[in-house]
Amino acid sequence: MHQPNFGDPNVEIRRIRKQCVEAILPLFDDSEGPGFMTRTIEHAETLPHIMDFTRIRCLESFFALIRRGISNVIEYNENHADFPLSEGQVVSYMTKWLVFCALWGIGGSMNLQTRTAFGEELRNSSTADMPSQAANVPLLDHEVRVEDQAWHLWKKRVPTVQIEPSKVIEASTVISTVDTCRHQEVLCSWLSEHRPFLLCGPPGSGKTMTLMATLKMLTDMEMIFINFSSSTLPDLILKTFDHYCEYKKTPQGVVLRPRQLDKWLVVFCDEINLPDEDKYGTQVVIAFLRQITEHHGFWRSSDKQFVRLERIQFVGACNPPTDAGRHPLSARFLRHTPLIFVDFPGPESLKQIFGTFNSAMLSRLPALKGSAEPLTEAMVEFYSRSQQHFTADQQPHYIYSPRELTRWKYAIYEALSAVEGVEDLVRLFVHEGLRLFEDRLVHPEEKEWCNEALDEVARKWFPAMDSEKALRRPMLFSNFIKKDYVSVSQEELKHYIEGRLRTFYEEELNVQLVVFDTVIDHILRIDRVLRQPLGHLLLVGASGVGKTTLTRFVAWLNNLQVF
């Protein structure tokens, strides 16, 4: 075995790099027909991608990850100078790492389902040692570690955390899942190369959260946000530079670098595909970013000098280009930017996230501590069923994201103080589910499906409850009559609202309203949202049905002003 001499580190590093490259070269060999990599790229080309598939973009992403693998070998040998990796170990690691790179570099722009199928194709076509299929775990759920050159499950990296009840409503609380661990590993590889990359995915999929969690792991980077719009121009980026960077004259010309010494500035461009095209079909701000990427600087218009950038890196996030108002990004720009599609978390990840939150919430109530798991299972199951049953093809606003589960969690948390038993918890769970999911539905048969599905899920996961008490309709929650937000009867509410309406007529509006069941429902729904922190809602209905009048009445009840 070759014993490295790190007295001349450059020579040793070059040797290791050559060794790593030689280990994976056979997989690029097309002398006896299409090799592994050729077949992989040709197969990937036939699969759907979130943005237009181009070989140059996918190969750039792929080789960026390959370089990360070589760095892993170099770092390991430097830290274990007495027992470096042997030639056979390097071959074992690099051939497996190449499969990992193909999965995430070439398949990174696929959605979760397609990427999983692509991984299984790689497993079947690769000559490297692959994880066993007996456990029925997809290749996507595995990583390669340089320490033992073996495949490991991602879920073993996921820490089990317990949070304080007060952390449940903090937006900054991040729960690690298999999805976040996988994405962080890939993003770290690209960030270490200081190259621009894109995160693409639907709203609420966790793009920003994933990037922020990744940057927390890298102490030498600071992130700033720029929100793009349809009218964004390069001036916005230049003004941002003025706040966080400084221009320095050097013998090599003008240099722009961050004010903080020894730190990289990561410029996070949110909604990067929103800017409109000009009459020539060019997104000016994207062309500006391409110039910076290709030439590592830009021409300053004030004095016609070229400004070179140091320690500044761009990262973008966007919704899929098929969404309304989005524009496809130029292929000239995309060839420089590795792309990863951040899909909605799968059911297991959702259970992990909201199971942690629910355990923290119910820890304050000894009688309900054991209900955290069934509550989580019920929430995730109903959410998944609704997501599959209602699609944007039926109605444009039938879009479901994990934000629904977050709102569900917030609503239950705010009303927990008055919950005494399992029946109360289930009734609160069903009511808030109806408000979040049923209220957006258009047709009566859709609302009926929602009610039946919620009852079914509740009975499945809370079999010991008193169904008659917990699921009785109508389900009306309010704090009008009692101090706490609790279930109340329709008659009590009707009597209270009629009394308050008489005062409202005298003080605000000289128009009489007839109080019937639907009016009570709408008043409670509007009140529920207005009482929430940063609560907002959109009332949709024909002209003259009472949207404005009811909103004014509820605002008056809560001592709020209407503008």
C-alpha cells in the first residue's frame, strides 16, 4: 500500500485525484457500446424534468458532485495519514459515489416519484455494489460514506428531537427529516464549489427553510434575501451590493467584496423566474446574473470600469415554470446552475415533523399525552387523501401544501387550554380540519366528501372515543359566549348574535340582517381568522350576498377598524 507523504501536499493531492478519476473512468467507456454514463444520460433524457433537460446542465451538476466526492477522499486521507484509503477502497467508494452523483446531479430536476424510479433503474444497471432490494427501500433513501465505502440509510442521520411547547408556534423551528438531510448533503456540495444553483418546487415545499438550515451548518457564509418580481432589474442587485459590500481599488482593478472579512455572501434570489422578458425576449436581470457567473464580474456604467466579484455567490429559488406568471429561464443561464427539485415532503417526513410538534403541544396535558401519535396519523392521512382527491385541474385554488398542516397545528395549539378529554380533542381536530379544507371547496358533493373523510379518519385513529359526542353536527366553535374557544350550541350563538346585531345597527349600519344558520357559520369563520396572528382570508361570492356587511360586523365585535 502506498504511504502518502504529506510533506508535499500538492503532489499527494494530485495523486489522489488521479486515483479517483481512474476508478470511475471505466464507467464512461463507450468502446464496446454505450457505457453506464451514456445509458444513464440517454434514459434521463426520456423522463420528465421540472425544467427543460439539457445535457450540459445535468453534467455540470453531476461533475460538481463528483468533485465533492474526490474532496471527501482527500480530506479523509489527510485526517488519517497513518491509515489512508487503499486503492481498492477508493475504487469501491468512487464507483458508488458516481451512482449517487448520477441520482442527484442528473436526476435532481425530477420530482420525487420520477427520481425514485430513476434510482431503481440506476441500481439495476450499475456494476457497483448496491444496497439489497430485499428490504424494499429505494436507492433514493441511501447515501455513501467515505469511512467504510458502504451504503447507509439516510434516516439513520435524522436526529430525534424534542422541543418545548413554546417552540410549536415559532416559524423558525426546523425539524430535520430524511428529505432535509438528503437535500443538505447535495447543497453543501454545490455551496463548497461556490457556484450558483437553483431550488425549484411548489409553494410550501421548504425551499427557503432547507437552504437556511444548510447555511447554518456552514459558519463561513452569510445569506441575504432579494425578492424578485415581474419588474425586477439589475439595479436591485446593485443596490443590495451597496448595503452589504464595498468597492476596493487594487492593482488588478476594482473589486467588490463583502464587508465581513473571510465570509462569503450568499445572495438568495427568491422567485427568480418572475421577471418579465423585454421586447427582445431577454430577462435583463437573468442576463446580468449570467454575465456575473461567466466573467466573475460586471461593467460599472458610472465609470465604464469592470468590477470583479470576490466571495459573492448567487442562489435562486422559484416555483415550477408551468405556474402562472412564471417565465422559463434561459438555457444560457441554466447551463451554469445545478438544479434540484424540492418536492413536498412525503408522508413519513410529515409524520416526523408534525409528530414532534404534536408531542410538544400535548405534553402540557397529561390526559392527552398518548394522543399525539394518533392525532399526527389522522392529520397526515386526511391531508394526503385531500391532496389526491382535489387537484388544481378541478379548481385553480385546490392547491394543498404542508402549510395546511402548519395552520391546522396552530389552530389546535391556540385552543388547547379548554380541551379536557379525547372527545374534545377530536372535535377540535375535526372542526379545524373543516375550516381549513371544507371552506375552500365549491360544490356540495365535495363538502360532503370532506365531512365523511374527516369522520372516517377520526374513527380510525381514535377508536375508543364517544363518536356521538365528538362528531356531532353542527360543529360551531367560538369564544363569544365563554372566555375560551370552545364548542357552543347554535341556539346560544343565535341569541347572542341577534343581541349584538341590534347594537351594531344603531352604531354602524342602518340595515337589518336576518340571522339564520348560514349567517352564523360565516360570522364564526370570519371571526376565527381575524383572531389569528397575521390572519387573512379571501371571501368569494356573488355581489350582494353580504360579504362586506358580515366582515364589518365581525370587525366591530373585535374592536377592529375596516378600511
